[in-house]
Amino acid sequence: MTDPTPGPGDSGSFPWPPSSGRQQRTHVWGSEIPFRNEYFIGREAELSALREQLVGGGPAVIRQPPRALYGLGGVGKTQIATEYAHRFADDYEVVWWVRSDQEDTILASLVSLGTQLRIPEVSPGDRDRSLRLVLNALQSGDPYARWLLIFDDVTQPQKLRRYIPQGGHVVITSRITEWRNVLSTDGIEVKEFARADTVQFLRTRVPQLAVTGDASLDAEAARHAGRLAEALGDLPLAAEHAAAFLSQTGGPVSDYIDAFKADAHTLLAQDADMLTTSVAVSTTWTVARTWLSPEARELFQLLAFFAAEPIAEENLLHAERTTLDPALPGPLQKVLTSRAEMKRAQRELARYSFISVYGARNVAQLHRVVQAVTESRIRRENPELAALLKKTVFSLLAATDPDAPEREANDVIYARTIYHLVPTGALESDDRRLRNLIINQVRRLRMRGGNREALSLGEPALKIWQADPDDIQTLAMAIEVAVAKRELGSWEEAFALNTDTLRRLREHYGEDDDTYLICANSYGADLLLRGRYDDALAHDLGLLPAFDRVFGENQFRPLNLRNNIAVDLRCVGRFAEALEYDRQVAAERERQFGASNWQLSSSLFGMARDLRWLSRYDEALEVSRTLADLMDARGEPWNFNRLEMFSGVAVSLRWAGYYPEARDLAEDVYRRYVDFAGEDDRYTLMAATNLICDRRIVGDLVQAEDLGRATVAAWKRIVGPGHPNTLSAQANLATVLRGRQFPSAAREMNQAALDGFRRLFPAYDHPSTLIVMTNLASDLAAVGEVREARAIGEEAIAMSQGSRGEGNPFILVTAANLSLDLRATGDPDAAVELLAKTLAAFDETQGAEHPRTVQARHGGRLNLDIEPTYR
């Protein structure tokens, strides 16, 4: 049996919502209740949660606890409470608003409510007794049972206990976060607007951003609204100020954003016809001295001089690695030298929602508007303190630097500071340790394949530092910027910058200076990119003694130089020597950095290339697959590093005879390169040069020719017609043209490539030269010039045997083709003998089932491909 519904004055519960059929009327409506905001947007989730907590879908228990809306100042707590009061007013007989920032105002407001309720003996002159009478009347439901009290901006939850009656609905708004502990009640954390709500609010309020129906104008207005929303961090109070200010002035949104970034405190202190508050917005986050301890207050001011990004605790506790300025306030020195004091101050700030603390990541964060307003306020009111706090931030950031960006284990340390460098003005600082951190950050970014990010940080820093162009740190940054430019395809700019930097270093610091050696190493890579392979090799070998002397033989930089020497050797066709260097470097890198390090990946990539050119295809494929597994295990994103590695896997698959699989992977890598870097990027063109062969070898000759012609044209445009990569693409395209039954065109193109390689490599026995000779012999045979074909084939074999050995598969391809030309020129016995010897060698070195072996056995003409060895 259900208890009867109690009436006014009964204890127990009352029906909620009110019983149907009963007309509700609000008898008492507090004068302090804000007007309803006609522009109220969003917040339906918070309102629904608040309604559910208060009503719960059934009878509301008299002893129901109050419900708290808590969060950062300006986030919209009061607006939600106001909207709730207006939206559900008909469900209450009394709605009363209590300003609660001071205990005195709470008491005065409740006594005033007693007067409105016409409770006998309530008198402002006897407030304590009057308070008891008011609370008793509310709890008894006499004269009204359905009431809503809203305590707005509560600053002292513990003292609020005595003012909260039972029996109705109580809503609290506060910056305090500890409601469960203080009042045994749940709370609803109010956060910033969703971006879409901010944009909608701004477009509703600001005439310049209003919807017009013109698609072009509306799209531009939406972009401006989005930029403004982002600048304001979707904070409702800041958005309200911006909307009111822009509506009044009619000025451009971009001007408001610029003014906000320049001095948020002054801008938000300007009066605007705002619906939400009559108080200057800039005062919303002023730290109340009566609330906070000196330690928490001073820490808050320091945090405002970091960026509005997560601030790791480790960024703050480096007093042992830096010297704190003795002028720093004592409470702040205390916080910065004790983890316990730091945590205590952070918890205190979080309690009042001045900061958000994320325990899992051990970071704290200020909202970007709070940060901007607080920093600019201190700069205006106390410039000496502002300068001191800024200097302290720089010292703390600099102290985090492990000075080893090459070690992946340090990535997490560098990640804690990188987003604070530009916003704090660190690039303009002349702090030598801070500048070293910035250089290391740029170096780390480019080492991990983030060359665009490296430039976005490094170029602005270099521009500022070039006020002193010969300073060693300016020159060190110039090296990093040049490398990033080179990796992004601006290789002429990189070469010019490196050349100038190398000259300055030589003149001012000498050739044994470590920064000079670093620049000289980079200069060697510039020579490679320009196709000056012999010069690059001589240059790098000449640097090696100084590197070992200055850095130590097995340290990071000498290993990098040896890696580059392996590349040089590969480019000039000395693959066995290149493999020896790559193996030594790989072993040392694995010993120093571990089996999953990115530097080891680079060495394995080089080893796979060496093995391919040495025709040790199965070994090359094994190393390539190991590399692919390493990329997958590392979770490496599809950046330049991973794309280059998997491009090598595709080449290994092709040379090992897995043609369809090679083509599928090569197509995927090429598409990713185009998406990632564009069609004319040098990495993309390297992949395209290989993909020409993959398409040809599976019979897709039309697409192979289309890609080949586009790739040759791009190489000519970017590096010139005589560059090794241009010649390699021409040679691969020529083979396609012969397959398309255009032997004359193929012959002309291969002859041009051969002439180019002979100019580059006068010794004549470079592998690329010999490959083109073999393919040119096939072109000659195809146009009926079999004697010329035989002659060039015999020359190629004689040259190859001297440098590569008789069993080398490249030589076997040339020999198999030569057997056909011997037969065609009337020497069948020699042809039979050579073919038999060649097939036996094919069986032994590549296996009877390798496609090349099968094709040679059936009398088919074989082709050779050129894999570009360097961009």
C-alpha cells in the first residue's frame, strides 16, 4: 500500500513533477534572479543531468542533498542555473537566488526571503533567529512546499552547510570541486562550450557573422567564427564579451583576435553591453588573497607565464639543475624546491578551478583565456614581477633539456616543453641554455621525420637569432634548418644556407669545432643530392678522422658519418664496402640504442639496398621484412621514414621474383607518398622510378609508360637532365618503350642515359652504366643491329666480370641475352655453350623457379632495372 501524498507541512516526500490537474504558480520570485538569456545555447546535457539529479523521475525525498554545478570561472555555471530557474519556474512556488561569495550576503538573502514568505517575527535586526525561522519554514513546507534555492558563486562550502534547508531543491554554483567530500553530494562539472555551440552563439549574436544565405559569405563567416572560438578557448564568458564588443563596435573579428592576443586583460576589462555580467570579465580570474595560500597564489601567477598547454610537474621541479633568482617570492621558491609543496599548491588551485590537474599524466593546465588575462594583467600592473616570472619560466624549461635528442627515450621529456616555447616568447630569449633546448627540439623533430614541424620552430628562431649571424648557436640552428629544408625538397636553399654556415664556422671557430664538423657532414649530403657522388665520398672520408677525434669513434655523430659514407659508397657502385660500413654501424647502433631504435632502421635499410645491388636477393628480402616488422612493432606512422622503408621492401620483393606482391606494395607506397608529400617530391619520384619497373614486369605497360614519362619530366625539372636519378628513370622507361614495341625510341633513350652515366662515372664500370649497356644491347637487337648488340654485350660482360664476379645475376642476365645475339650473328656453338653455363649459374644462385631463370631457359630476353641509390 502506498503512503498518501503529503501536503504542505507534512514530512516525507511530495510528488514531482506536481500532480496533474493542479495549476502551479510561482508565488515568490527572487529579485536577484538574472534575466533569462535569450541567446542561451547548448548545455542540454548539463540541464538534463541537473533535472535528473533533482527529480530523479519520481518522488523527491525531503532529505535530498543539494546539487552543485562546479567549474572554472566564466564557464557558464550561473547561466545554466539561471536557465534552469526560468525553464522550470512553473514547477515551483518559490524560486530564490542567493549570492554566496560571502557568508554575510547569504545570511542577508535568506532573511530577506523570510520577509517575502511573510514569516512572523523575521527581522533584519535579529538575523540569527530569523535564519532559523526561515529554514524551519522551508523544511516544514509552510507556507510553500515546492521551492528552489540557488546559491550562486559559493566560495566556502564548509560554511554553507548551516544555510541549506531540506525538503526542496537546492542548486549550488561554485568554482570549488570538492562537493562530494564537503556536502556528501554529487556535482556536475561544467566545461567549455562545444566548438559548434560557440560558433552558433557567435553567429547568432554578432551581426558581422550572421547567416546571410549567401554560401560564400556564410562560409567565410563560419571560418571567422571558428577562429574566434578557438582563440577564446570556447569559454562562454569570453565569447559573451566578444559578441557584445563586436556588436557594439562593428569591427572586424580579426582585429578582436589580434587585440586579445596582444593584451587580453585590457581588452576584457573594457566595458561591453553584456547580458551575463556587469563586472569586467578580466576580474573573473583574479586570485582572491583570502582564498588561497601564498604558495598557491604565487604558483598560479607563475603558471600564467607558461603557455595555455599542459604543464608537466617535471617542468617545474628543476631547482637542482638551475639557479632560481633570489628575487623570487619566498612562497614560490618553496613550491619550486619541494614536490610535496608543489602538489599541495596545485591541489589548492584545482579546488577553486583555477587550474585543471590531470593525475594520470601528472600535468596541470590553465584555460587559455585565464592564462592570457592573468599574464597580461601582471605585465601591466607589475612589469618587474612579470619579467622575473618570465625569466623563471625560461630557466625551468631550459633545465629540462637532457641534451640528447637522438635518444628516443628522451622524446617524452622533450614533448613536455615543446608547446611552451613559442607562446612564452622563448625564441626571443638570449638564455644560452634555453636556446640549446630549442636547437635540440628542432633536431629531434627532423630526426623523427617531422621536418615541417622542425621548420615551423626553427625558421622563426633562426630569423631572430641572425641579429648575431656569427654566434655559434645561430649557426647551429642554421644547420638544423638547412637539413629540414633539404628533406622537404628545398635543396638549393639548403645548399646555400649550409655553404654560408660552413664558411662562417670555418672562419670564426676552425675545422676542429664540433659545430663545424656537424655542418660539414650535412654539406656532404648536399653534394649527394646534387649527384656529385665522388665528391661526397671524398668529402666524408676526409671528415672521419676529425669526427673520431672530436666526438669519439663509436658516438652518435661518427656513426652518422659512417652511415653517410655507406650511402656514398653505394652511390659510386662500391656495394661490398658499403655493406661493411652499414653492418658495423648497425651493430653499434643496436648495442647503444636497442633493437627498435629508428637509427638502426636506417642502417638496416642501407644493408638491404647493398644486398640487392650485390644480387643477394633472398638476404635483402629477409632484412627488408625484418625492417617492416620493426616499423609495425614501433607503430611508426606513415611518414617519410616508414614510406622509405616499405618502398625498399617492395624493391626487395621484385628483385627476389615476387612480382605481383611487389607491384601491389609499390603502388600503395607511391599513393601514400603522393598524398603525404605531393607528386614532385624527391621521395615520391624515387618511389615512382621503382614503380615503373613494377608495372612493366607484371605487363601493365601502358601505365608504366605514363608514369615513366611523367617521372622523367619531373626529375629533369627538379634536378636537371644529367642527374643520376633522371638517367635512372630514363633507363627504366626505355625498357618499357621496347616492351611497347618502340625499340628505336628505347634505343635513343638508353643511349642518352648511357652517355650521361659515362660522364658521371668515367671509370665506365659503375653498375648503372653496365645495366644500361645490357638494356641497350636488347634495343639494338630489336632494331636488327645484332652485331652491335653482340659487341656491347661482350663489352658489358668483360667489364662486369672484373668488378662483380662471374656468378653475379646481373652478369648472368647480360650473358643470357648475349647467347641470343651470338646465335643471331652465326655462332650457335658459342651460344649453346654460354647459355648452358648461364642457366646452371642461374639455378645455383637464384633457383630454377625464379622468373628470370625460367625466362632465360625459354629463350626470352631479360631486362635489368635501376634502383636510385639516393634522392
